[in-house]
Amino acid sequence: MKLAFCVEDDTDEEVFRVLLSRAWKTEVVPDEQPLRFPRGGWAKALQLAPIIAKAAHRRGLDGAVFAIDNDGAAPTHLPSHQDAIPGCRLCELRKAARIQEPLSWDRPGLPPLRYVFAVPVQALETWLLLARGHDFKGQAEYLGDEPNGRRKLKKWLYGDETPDRETMRRAALPIAETLDIEALAKVSPSFEAFLSQLR
């Protein structure tokens, strides 16, 4: 299965690729033409989302993944959000991607497009630390809602507040490759929301 990834960096793409491959029990391959938004963050994600949604159709891919950390945005997404709730990053990312348009286009001989949205609360590092068994003392959904907390998450996971990409890969990928998907869904509502889409 080949997907486009609208994510913050290469490490995030690799982690999400592994999680998707494990959840779907099939190999997920990233599109050869990646788009990233390290500069511009949230605003850039909203700008690129519709471009990537359409590109997945145009390139004959199986779909696209849209993921950005919550980083303290409020409110946190809830299953009860029927419409796009202002301030909810998951709702706003879905709205920005405008997936209804490419989903309505013909795809002769190809399966329907799959679009997956993820907003780890508060960051992807939170999911990985929870999977590793880190004791947040009930504060997992709050730590990382401000810059000092995000630096702390990186220090705990990578051993450095400003790790290089190789350090991040070496720490993150083994966790993603071995984590208990069901157990993580039980302790992280944002991971449970991500997993429920895949099913």
C-alpha cells in the first residue's frame, strides 16, 4: 500500500508508516515525493493538506496520512465532535484537507482512497513514551502543551532536548515496531482515535 504523508519530519513518517503497516497487517510504502512542514508548523499543515489529498488521487496512491502534534492546542479532539470544532486540530486538519473532493473522483481499476488523520496528544513522543511504559503520573495528556514540556518529552525519549534525526530514528522505530497497539489505545485517547480510523 502506497501513501502520501503530510507529517512534520522523516522520523514521524517512519513511525506512522510502521504503525499503519502493523495495524493493517500489510506493508505501507511512502510516496517518493514527500512534502514536509517543519517551517510553518500548523499553518503549513493546513496549507498542504488539500494539496496532498488531491496528489494522492492524481498519483494513483492508496491514500494519505495527515499528522501533526497537538502541542497544547485546545480543545483536544473528542469522538463527539460531529462538525469541525474551532481550535480542535484534528477537526481543522480534516476540514482543511477537503477530502470529499478527491473521494468523489473516479478511480478506474483502483481501490477507494484512504485518508487517515492523527493528532497525538500532546506529541508523538507521548505515544512512544507511553508504549515504553513511562509513568506520566496521570499527566500524559498535559505534558507537552508548552515548549518546556515538549523539550522534557524529547529528553526522556531521546536522551537529548534537541536530538538529531538519527538519534530520533534509533529510539523511535524499535518502539513503534514492538509496541502493543491495543495496550497503547487503552492509555491514550488520541491513539485510540487514530487506531479506530484504521479499522
